[in-house]
Amino acid sequence: MDAVTQQLVGMKIGAPISGTGWLWLTPVAAQRASYSGGIVFLGLLVCIPAVYLLLHIRPGAIHRVPIWDCGFEKLTPRMQYTGTAFAMPLRRIFGFLFVIKERVRPVAYAGQAAYPRQIGYSLRVRDRVWSWLYEPVALVSFYLSRQVGRLQQGRIQSYLIYSFVTVVVLLFFLR
């Protein structure tokens, strides 16, 4: 591991250990960052059981109460975050990859533009790669399938003619 740390931080792990003792881990220098792995482990061994005991020694001490409702009386599912709200930061970051059309249309009360009666929201996200690469291939395949579909009209006479022409062509080439 000394070769990796030598390349990354310019110092070997073994050098600080030899100066301060094996109990102290010093990744760069003892003055900048050091901690004792043993002391951290002992601290965890003390804290975890202490927290467990504090929470479970008196089971009635933990009270379940309604969530904070931001001043509203009852929260409804309409007030909760939706997938659109969680996806908005990702749309902002990766928006250059997509064609995004977003519209917000507030419908206000008469003369009360600050307090809309309802809000209309529409979002259309299109993939640029789809329209550049896959859409032309899809359009050509749909066109070809329509042309082949014209051959398959569902009439038995057409299928018999196709079979007859196929047999004649095979006899001609295999002769």
C-alpha cells in the first residue's frame, strides 16, 4: 500500500507510523490529520450500547406524534412531493441531453394573480439521441413493414400465387 499512498499524497503510510507509534494512524502528517483507530473503536463500543439502552430502557419514553404539517391542518397526498419534484435536479443537470418543454399555467381568481385557483403543469421530455439515431431507423422499418403488409392482404388467391411463383423460381434455379 505504500506505493499507492506515495503516488497519491507523496508520503508512505509507514513513515508517520514509525514517528508516532503504531497506535496512531497518520495519513499525511501527525500535525495535519491523525487519529487512533483503537480509541475510535472503543468509543463506538461505548456509544452504540449506550444509545440502545437510552432508547429501550423505558419503552414509554418514545412518543409517536403527528408529523410537522407546516401550518396546515391535514396533509393530503396532493401536498406531498411527486416524482417530478425529485427528478427536477436531474433534469437541470442533464438537460442538455434532452429536449425539454416545460409549461406552468396558473389559473388565477378574478383579480388575484398572486393566489392561483389552480396550476396547470405540463412537461415533455424527448431524447435527442432517439430523434437523431433511432427514429430514422424506426421510420424506415415501419415503412418497410407497411409495404410488406400490402403483400399480405389475407386473400387465399394471393398466397397461392406467391407459392406457385416460389416453386417455379426454385425449380428454375435448382435445375
